[in-house]
Amino acid sequence: MIEVLPESAGSGTGSGALLEVENLHVEFHTRTGVAKAVNGVTYSVDAGETLAVLGESGSGKSVTAQTIMGILDIPPGKIAGGAIRFRGVDLLKLPEDERRKIRGEGIAMIFQDALSALNPVFPVGWQIAEMFRIHRGMSRADAKKKAIELMDRVRIPAAKDRVNDFPHQFSGGMRQRIMIAMSIALDPEVLIADEPTTALDVTVQAQIMELLAELQRDSNMGLILITHDLGVVADVADKIAVMYGGRIVENAPVHELYRNPTHPYTKGLLESIPRVDLKGQELYAIKGMPPNLLQMPTGCAFHPRCPYKQEKCVSEVPPLHTISGTRSSACHFWREVLDGDAQ
Amino acid sequence: MGRYAIRRLLQLIPVLLGTTFLINFMVWQLPGDPFAARCGQRACPDSYISAMREQFALDQPILVQYWHFLKNLLSGDLGVNFNQVSVATQLADAWPITIRLALMAVAFEAIVGIAAGVLSGLKRGGFLDNVITISTLLMLSLPVFVTGFILQWLLGVQLQWINPTVSPEAPLSELVIPAFVLASLNLAFTARLTRTSIVENRRSDYVRTAIAKGMTNKRVVAVHLLRNSLIPALTFLGTEVGSLMSGAIVTEGIFNIHGIGGLLFSAINNQDFTIVVPVTSLLVLIYLVTNLLVDLLYGVLDPRIRYE
């Protein structure tokens, strides 16, 4: 029951990354039409690697994560195509029962708002212990001991005294630590963190990010960090995938992205970060509104807001151009963007 | 929570004093002489009326009468009614039957109401959901006495599956239909309440978390979803126990059940206030106590509500 899939060492399929999302398409069927939330997203994460998925609300970053986890609401959601391979096995083709066993064991997830994501009527220790009781068949007493150990590990003070407290009795940061403790309970190989620090204040954000980075180092997890906050990403991520309108518009190792963005959207994002040396000047903002998923712009989804826009952008969807080994950009004029930046 | 419970219990005392005084005051102030019409076709002799008045202290001021009532109540002596039959005996005969009826009704509300609500909430928009939604709407729109007479006529008179009236011993089997009738309104409301909270909580973040934790669908529903969704239904059922008791008066009247409702009904007709006052006071007491219990239960069910 514990091992349902071949060990990663033995699997030789695909490119061999631990978790691969390939050409994923997800739609939402609503009364007003079909919203294409994810349009051909491809990314991968390996053991010990951190992938940051960056994008604004509605860019499809959370929907992709929910599809990986298998917690997408279907209907209205619909997986229209693609594959999600974990240790070489396509999760989308697995029966629900097999898939369930991977949740928590193989891939775990933490959510943005820990207060609503934790069950309000059960003690936090019970909720952590549930992982051991259900997945590992442990007794209540043993599972509770493990829960206390985990609460210690995520540095909740006086874990032993607080194990029977309820979520509402904790502060926001502590609640997110409990969420993290619950997600790492079974040593998952991939951890998806969906905006884990958005609901927290800045000092606590840093602590939570440090904790995540430390846990990742200790257990060599693959970490998918979903965020809209460029500041959160810089220190922990290895590589970044920028999403816009349900597509990946740029892939890059973290430092190269900050130094030389190759997509106008990424460039706009970077320029809209407040900087000390530009104090007193008006802060740059990307003009316009995020695209309406029910009526996507023709061609490049970003063209209505793009300073580099030309006729080609309206008529032709830009493919993801490979720039170098690990860099790619979905812009017809990525060279100009890159050169413009170098000036 | 212990201190809170004690404080709430102490608060019951002034409320009970106030309500029982009001009940005493109001029934004795009703127009008409309760003794004048007790001698059949002819008028009662003045000597009888004044003797009865003296026996039941009706010639005393209201406060003195109330004082007598309290004294008798606390000494456990409820006295006799206008026919010189012990009030305590009559109550002791009637209470068990009403309690049986009310408990069965509560069981109906809880089991059938919650089960229907959960099923229709989980299969929202499905066939079963439509059946349940329509039938609860029907139940909600019919007053209890209409439901009662219809079922009595249909099952008792036309189909003859049950006895149209309940025998004096009121065995459980004969109380099934009356209990269902008594429960019908609250049952329908419980089902709707449960359905709404199931539908609402199904999309909640903590249910999504439970799925992401790799819990089986059964466990997600039976543990994570139900535990939260039952809170409103259970508290509703608790608060309604008191009104169920008063609703029993109508149901007992329809099915000729010799419970507290029947007793109260005939006592009101005979203007026999020696019965009306203690029965009504007891109903008030039950109402207050169940409300207190519900408040305490709420704290147990939902840890976010804590009493200092």
C-alpha cells in the first residue's frame, strides 16, 4: 500500500525528471462560455530542485497545481489534454484509488490561507496525526507522538502543550507551520506550495520561506513554489517559470531572469518592483488588465498591454522559443527585449 | 464551561419566577367563572361556588395565590383539580406518553432529516435531490394539523394500515405516525438546513485539504465534511425540542393520545386552571433547559465558541 509506483531510480521514461507537466490544457465550462485557464503548460521539477511559478491572478498557476494534486473541481473544470508524469507514470491515466495514495505520500501541497485550509473543528495535532493513522495505519497514540515531533520540527514552541489546540488558537504564521508539518508528514518527494506566504506579514513570510528551504534541503524534496511575489522567489528558487493567460511565457534560471528578462511581461514585472535607488520616482506599472479567460486576445495574450507590440503579435501565437539550454521565451521579439535590456 | 453552566442555571431562577407568575396571573384573570357551569343543566348553587373558591384560594389577592402556588410547588404538592383528583397523578400518567412521542419525533427529525439533507446535498441537482427538495417544500407548507388529518384519513380510515386513534397505553408502534406528523415541519427544515451546509462546506478549503492529504472519499465526507455540516442542524433540533412539546398538543388532539397535550387541551376547555398552570410551567421549564443544553452543546461541537 505504501509503494504503488516504481522507484524513481528504476524508471527510465521521459526526460527523467521527478515530476513533469507536459502540454497541459485545463478548461472551465461556465454558463457564459469556456474559460481556458491552462493552455499547454509544460514544466518539470527534480528532487532537491525548486521551481518557482510566477504569475498574476488568473494566469493558471494555481489551476495547474490543483490538477497535479488531483483536487481540481470537475466539473466545472475539465482536463482537455496533456500529461502529468510522476516518476514516469502519467497521473492523469491512473485510477482514482491509486492517485489518492500518491497524495500526501508522493506529492503534498500547502495552501495560501491556513486558517480556512485547516479543519476548524479538529485539534491541529489530530489533523497532522491523521496522515499517519490513515496512510500508515498507526495507532492514535503513536500518531500523536509523531505529530508532536513534526510540530517541533517546524518550530512551533511548546508543541507538546499545543497539540490539542484548535487552528483558531494559533497565529497566522504558526498555522502555516502546522500546514507545512502536515504536508511533510509522510516525506513526500514533491511539495507544492501555493502562495504559502501571501496571507502573512513580511517578517513571518521570511521565516516561512526559510523553513521551507531548510526542510527541502534536509529531505531533498522537489519544491514547486507558486507565487505572484518576485521578492519571495529570488532567494529560494533555482528556476522560474513565468505564466501569463494560462501559458508559460518565460523559463529561466533564477539569476538570469532577474538580470536579463526575455519577455516583455517579465520585464514589466521586474520594473514594477520598488527600488531604493529609484526612490521618489513614479513606480512603473504594467498598463491594462489581465486577459479575460472567456475572451482571450488573438495571437499573443499579452499584446494589448505590450510595449513591443507589432502586427505579428495580434495574428500569431508566439511559440516558446528556446534561447539557450534552460532558457526560453514566448515572445516573437525576444531578441529586442533582451537587447533593450542590455542598453 | 462549568462556571458558565452554573451561571446559566442560576439565571433560570428569575426567568422561571417571572413566567410562572405571568401564567398564574393570566389564567386566573380570564373572564368567566370556572365553577358556575359545573353542575350540568342547572346553575350551580352559590354555596358550592363559594366553597370551591375558598378551596382554591380564588378569594385571595393574586400575590397570595402565587405564594401558595410556589409553596405547593416546592413542597412537591400540586394539590387536586376541580374534580378533586390528584394533579400529580394525572401528570404522572400523561408525561411518559408525551415524552415518548416527543423523543420519537426528535429521532425522526434527526435521522430522517439529516440523512435526507446529506444525500440531497451530496448529489446536488440529481434526481434524489429534486425529490427531497420538493417533498420538504410540501411538508413545510402544510400546517401540522393538516398533515395529521390527511395521514389519519389516508392510512387509518382509507387504507386501514393503522388505527386512526391511539389506545390509552400508547405503545410505540401506534405512535409512529403521530410522531412523524409531529416531526414533519422540523424534519423538513432540518433536511434543508443540512443540505445547505453540506453544499456550502463541500467546496470549502478544509475539504480540499482533506482530499489533498490523500484521505478516501468516504472519510472526507463522513469525518471532515459531516462534522462541520451537522452543527447548524443539531443546534436547530435542540432548540426546537421545546416547541415540539407544545406542538404535541395539536398532534395528541388529532390522534386522541392521552398525553400532556390532551390533558392541557381538556383542562383549558373545562377552565381547570389547576392543571393548566403546572403543565404550562413545566413546558416553560423544558424549553429553558433544552435551550441551555443547546448552548452548551454548541460549545462542544464548535471549538471556536468558548464560554468563559
